[in-house]
Amino acid sequence: MVENRAAPRCVLDLKAVLGEGPVWLPRDGTVWFVDIPQARIHRFEPGSGAHRTWNAPDRVAFLLPLEDGAFLCGMPDGLRRFDPVTGLFSPPHTVEADLPGNRLNDGTVDALGRIWFGSMDDAEQEASGGIYGIAARDGTLRVTRYDQGYVVSNGPAVSPDGRTLYACDSSRQTIYAFDIADDGRLVEKRLFARLEQGYPDGITADSEGGLWCCVFGGGRAMRFAPDGSVTDVVPFPCTYVTKLALGGEDGRTAYVTTARRDLTPEQAAREPTAGGVFTFRVTVPGQVQRSFSMQAGHGLPTGDRPLAG
């Protein structure tokens, strides 16, 4: 295990309650992320320091880029399309109508343009969450559940070759790995890593297949090699580190969201930048951020339902 000596630097002192889900968009050099309890979407431009906020109709757990410049958002009532130009959200595409205590939580677009996301019990008690895949054809979403039994699912993340998916069962301090079959199914579930201190939150796969994991309650980000060994540990000046995106001009800058939701008053005094966005440099660049197409299918079968624009 190697400690990364590049100390994280706070570049946006936002004091988010629960900052989450950063996405680096190379087309305009921006980081998009959410503050879940505040129901806010944020756009940050590191080059100029410009920062803009949108209010959402409900909590947004993730936002993933669409090819038309909009985003697909995971919200308590399902999936919604968000247009940052108009600020409008589409009606929801319901995912778990039979589980009213659940909400969606964390997602990714993989190197093949497929979306994967998870759900969780909003009270963080019941193992009612699952892992889903999304495809689309002619503006119609196809959503399939591939795994279940999660109290708080996080990630997921996919290797650069599109063959391995990683997903966190955060409350159990566990990261699983799956093979992605040719038809898009998740098979061969296995233990990838188990943390002894803190909870695995957002995970991100880099261009060599390494897995960065932010540790909620553990005050660090850490990188696993594909064999599960730890290659880097980056300590943070705050306890609740949530997720990172790899970006910048060379793909070697980590943009990291953090939280202050669970801080005691004493901790908050010691961690004045908690809830901010941090950066640090990495050795291995990230994968190029893909966008999801609402017109092309990606081999994830199930029933169809339209998502209005």
C-alpha cells in the first residue's frame, strides 16, 4: 500500500450537506455534481472558478450525460431527463413502484455507452436495493434489475474493456465484482474487497482498470488494482468522502465530492472545508467520459416505457 503524497486541495468551498456523483465533461471542461438532501444540481468550471446551481423538484442522487447535452437523473420517483438550458425535468420513468421506501442511488455510463445504477432503502435499514442496467431505443428506456439484496448500493463502476462491473454494498463495507456477459447480464458475482474502517461510497474505474473508492466515514480515497490489492491511499481533511471523477486536460486530476451531513458540531469545527469539492493528481488517467444515447440500444433487454423529453 502506497500513500499518495499529493494532498487534496479544496477548490470549491460549497459546504454541501451531501455532495455526490461528480461527472467530468471534457466538452466544456466542467464538473457536474449534486447535493442530495438539498435537491440541487451544481456545475463547476475549474478553469475560471465559475459555479452555477439548479434546484430540482426532489433529491437527485446522480446525473449522467446524454448525447443531446441533457442529463439522465436518478431521483426518488425514478429516472428523469434534466435539460440545463431550460432547467426543466421530464415526468419520471418509475423504476421501483413496488418499493416505495426505496430511492435511486449512484450510477455510471460505461465505455460502451451503457448506463448502470443502483437503488437503496431510504431509511438505510432494509436490504431492498438492487443493481440495474439501462438501454434505450428510439427514445424508450429499457431498465433491467440484475442483482438485489443491497441496503445501500453505491458505484457502480465498469472496467475500460466493458467486461467487469463493480458495485458497493456500502453498509456491509463490501465491494463486489461481476462479469458482464455478452448479452449484458451480470454473472459470476464475487467479493472484490472488504473495508475494515469506513464505508465504500462512490467508485470510479480508471483507464488501466484500477478502481478508485471514496471512503465515507473513513476520511480517504483509495485505489485498488484489478487484483484487489491497494496501490494508493489519499488522506482527506474531512471524514465523509463520497465520490471522485477523473478529468482535466490529461485525465489525471481527481475531482472529489465530500459531505458534512453526519458531522457533530465538534467535527464541523475541525473540518471547515467538509462538503467542498477537492482535487488531487493521479498517475493513471481516467477513462473518457461517455454519454448515453436515447436512440441506440445496448443489449440490456426488458420491457419498454417512453421517457418524455
